[in-house]
Amino acid sequence: MGDIVNLRTHRRQRARKQDAQQAADNRSRFGRTPAQIARDEADAARGKALLDGARIDPDPVATGE
């Protein structure tokens, strides 16, 4: 004969496993670590500084300003 199983406990365990699996899927899909976010922000700032440094301002005499 099989073991006696409390169905309510079994349902709760199954729900917890499903929730944990859903959370893992969401983390892999949408999650980024704080280090990744900081790295991306630093890359964007570096790129912006590079572009600003290479900008050629128009000659105010030629434009009539």
C-alpha cells in the first residue's frame, strides 16, 4: 500500500514549485544584476563623452550669429 499523503500539503508544495519555476524563468528573461546595470550606464556615459568630445561646433561667423 502507498503512503498516506495530505492533499492540501501536496497542493501547496506543487504551487510553490510552480511559483519558483516561474520566478526563475522571469529572472532569466527580464532580470539584470546591479553590476550589469552599472556597466551599461558607464558604457553609455563613456559613449556620450566620446561623441561630445568629437563634436565640431559650427563657426558662428559663417552662420551669422
